[in-house]
Amino acid sequence: MVAGRLTVEVVSLRGGEHRAGLLDKADPYVRLTLHDGQLDQGRHHVGESVRTNTKNNAGGNADFNESFMLNKPENMDVLRVEVLDDDTMRDDKQGWVDVDLDEVYRAGHDHWI
């Protein structure tokens, strides 16, 4: 796919991990990272990365309503969407998905995850 600008709107999280510990609700945020599809093979072919604001004590349901514009190099055709729990020592990954931007483009630009 060609280089350009990619606009991503993070609307909400539904059905995520509700608890982060025994008495603690999750403090979710979403991180978006462009990459070339080889991120999990130990290669560092990573483009721009952005994140939403943390939704303190939101649990598994949070409204973000944040938009991001990323610079998309020609070879960065995968967008990783990660949900993390914001913690003091180390953020816990709650889930992730890789979105093939070529498929989104062929489907008509709008794609819900």
C-alpha cells in the first residue's frame, strides 16, 4: 500500500478485562502501532505509535472518543491495536489484534474492530 496519512478513531472498549487485581478495576488505554507485519518475529520494523488517555477505574468498558493521524510509510501496512491496563510498575497487556490495512482499504476505508 502507498505511503500517506492514516486517521484512526478509537471510540470505545466493551467487554474487556474488568478487574486488574483482587480489589482493583482495570485502568484501560489503547495503543496503536504501525508495523510491517514482522513485529512478532523479533524484527524491529515499527513505525509510529500513539496511545489514548487512560480511563481510570473504567474496568472492561471505557469510552475514549479520541482520533489520531499517523504518518504511514509505504512498507507499514499493519496496525496493531492493543488494550493495556495502566499500572504503576508495569502495564499489563489485556489483548491485541493486528489489522491488515490493505484489507481495510479494499473494504472501503471504514472498518470497525
